[in-house]
Amino acid sequence: MLTLADVHTHYAKSHILHGISLEVQPGEVVGLLGRNGVGKSTTLKSIMGLVRPSQGRITFEGRDITSMPSYKVAHLGIAYVPEDRRIFRLLTVMENLRTGLDRGGLTEARRKELLDKVYESFPVLGERKNQLGGTLSGGEQQMLAIARAMMLEPKIILLDEPTEGLMPRMVSQIRDIIGRLHHDGVAILLVEQNVGLTLGASSRCYIMEKGLMRHHGPSAALKADPSVIHQYMGV
Amino acid sequence: MFEQILVQTVNGLVNGMVLALVASGLTLIFGIMDIVNFAHGDLVMLGGFTGAVTVAQTGNFWLGLLVASLAIAVFGALLQITALRPLIGRDPLTTIIATFGISLVLQKYALWQFGPTAQNIPQPITGQFQLFYLQYPWYRPGAAVLAGGIIAALYLFLKFGKYGIWIRATTQDRVMASAMGIPVPLVHTGVFAIGAAMAAASGVLFAPLAAVTQTMGFEFTLRAFIVVVVGGMGNLGGSILAALFISLLEAYASLVVSPSQAVIVSFVALILTLLFRPTGLFVPTPK
């Protein structure tokens, strides 16, 4: 469904991605592991059209989306939950959700359905729907970022370090929501430092080092033989 | 003296509301695109001329207001697409130079199209009322109320409208708004068109109070710019309060000195703001 072939990306003069190839099938949860600064976030930004690859091709459902403006990428069904969450701080929780809901071709009934689902998954967002996004706690902001992405009814969600800096209770809630999205048939490309969570949630994993894809295999195999993880993640 | 102060309060409020209408458009555009539109006052001027021509042809002030706003909105959208969209994300200096260039072109165009003489729009409301020692025209408070109404409509649109949320989201985080599927380039063009329409409306509302000349734009740009800085760049509520504040200051100052010297107080307010509270007078203290 989503394919990256030999993608190179630069930030100004520094070469970040040195030819990344990966693939996500419909409904699949795929992990993307690696130390800090190896290019995991840049990979997601390249898919989303937030940075332009200098070389290589990104396709989604057979369409070339390389360097497509991100709002068009979003319309195709790719949602993005960035590492720093990027909640609209001066918009209320409800208005944050509406940025994804206010689009053409969405019936009133379907809107309500989507909202009900989010409030069911994240009851705290329902309680705070008239509160400004900037007043939420870190964990609540993470939930709002995921909920906001869900409003787009995406086929795939790019999740960038959703558990970073969260309390263990919040982490397990994020783990649950990944499971629920997977159950609903939404594909997920999960960038994480939390190896245990990633291996548990995903069916396959890629491991990156210095802008290159170093390893790729079933998550179960990586779990059974942690030496590869040790080698690239140093844990 | 007390009566004079009250009269100047009314004058200040009237001027302040028209200025607030100009400044709201400027601050909206700055907030979302980080562009200081130095041609904004010239859009006021073009709006005034378009209104004057329409009123001269049809005799209908309200039609003039509508035609000028719509025409300048379309013109603003075209201007944004052709001249400013290609500069987005570049050094802010390039947009300053570009909008300054546009300002000069528009002034020369107006000179060529409408001639060097001032044009007038007759006051659509001709009645007067007794304000102490003065016969005060009803049109002046009427224009203020109308300007306030347009600003209120903008506020409600931004607060509750679907596209209002798009505008606020894009203002706060352009990149994330785009990732949420909001067509950011279209929002930018739309906001520029709205700002241009508001400038044009101010030009038509202002024309019966003074006159439309091809050089009036610069003063509007300058005054609106002062208001936007004093009110806090990109802050709509702050700009409105600052417009009233500055206009009242000038009105009171002209009790003591001549009106042309009273303008100095707005520069003093600008300098003091930049010195002591550069984020703006009418914004909450940043945490």
C-alpha cells in the first residue's frame, strides 16, 4: 500500500536519508526502530510531504506521492501524528478535532460516529472538549494528536514516538489504542524508541542506522533473538 | 472643556473603528502568512475609488460598499497568487519589498485611472444631531457602528465557521494544518482576499468623512501598522483595542495641539511599546 524506494532526503546541506526503502501493507502495523537522529522522523516527514526527498520514489496505493503537498497526502488517507504532537494550542479540543472533521463528503451521522468513537477511546477528551489544547497535559495532548488523526478516517497513520515522555499508565493506553486501530483495519507505521512496545504491537520491524535501513524482519523473530536489537539500539 | 473632551471621545471612537477595520485585515494577514503588507493602505485607497465610481454611477452608497469590497477581494486574491504566494517561506524582507513595490504600482495606477483630484462620496445618512455645541452628522457614529459590525462578523466567522477554524489552525501551525488536510495555499489566498475586502470597506466608509486621493494609502498603512504593533502582531483583539486607544490618544492630543501635531502621540505610543512591551500592549503576558 505504502512503498518507499531508495528515498534520499537532505536538510539544507546535511544528507539525512541515504536511500530508504520500506513497505507497509494494508492494515499492517510496522515498526521503525533506531537510535535518536538516525532519520526515523525524517522518513515520516518525507512520506507526509513535509520535507522533499531529493531522490527516490514514494507511492501510496499505486500513486506517486513524492513531494506532493501534505494536505493532498492527507486527503489520500495518510494521517500524521508528529513527535512533538503539534496540538493547535489556542484551539479547543473540539476545534482541534474539527480540523480533521470539516471536510467535504462527510455526513452529519458519520461525523457523530467518529466523535463518539474518539470519546469512547479517550474519555478524557470528551470531558475536556471545550478546553484549549494548550492546557492539556502531555499525555492528553498525545491522545488528542492521535484522535485528531483518526478524524481523517485514514488508511494509514504515521505515529512518531507516541509514548515519549509519558507515564507508564499512559503508555499502556497508547498501546491499547494502537491495538484498536489495528483491529479496525488501519495500517500503522510506528516510529519508537520503546522496543518492547514496538515489537509487541507490530508484525514486522525495520531498523535504521545513520540514514540507512540496516535490518528488516518479523517482530517475533526480533523478540526471540534480541542480538540484532542490541547491535543497533544498544539496549 | 468637559464637552470638548466628550466630543473628542466620540471623534476618537469613530476614527478608531475605521482604523480598526483596516488594521484587522493587516493583522489577520500578518498572523497567517508572516507578511507585513505595505500595500494594505493602497487597497483602502482602491476600495475608496471603486466605491466612489460606483456611487457616482448608481447613486447607491451600499452598492458602492458591496462592489468595492468584492472587487478588491478578487483583486487581493489575484495579487496574493501572483506576487506573494511565490515568496512564502522566503526571507521576510522579500515580501516587504514586494508589497512596497505593489504599493507604488497601485498609487501610480490610481493616478492614471482616477486622476490627481480628490474624489468624494456623499454621506449616505444626511441627518445630524446636537452634540453639545456641535451639529454632529449621524453618518460618523453610523460608520463606526458599521465598521464594528464588519469586525464582529469577522470574529464570529473565525470563531465558529468551518473556514474560520481552518484560518486559526493555519495561523498557529501551518505545517500541521496542512498535514490535517487543510489546503493551506488556498487558506492564505482566502485570508488575503478577506483582508483586502476589509481594507476596501474601510476606504468606502472613510470616503464620506474625508476624500479619496491616490496618496492616502501610505498614511493608512502607517497608522494600521502602528496599531498592529501596539496591539501585538497578529492579534486581532489587540489590534482593535490598539486602534481605539491610538485614535483616542490622538483625539485628546488635538485638544492641546493642532491635529497634524497630534499624530505624533501615536509614534510615541509605538516607540514606548517597542521599548517596554514589544509583544504588544493588549496581549496577555507570555508565560
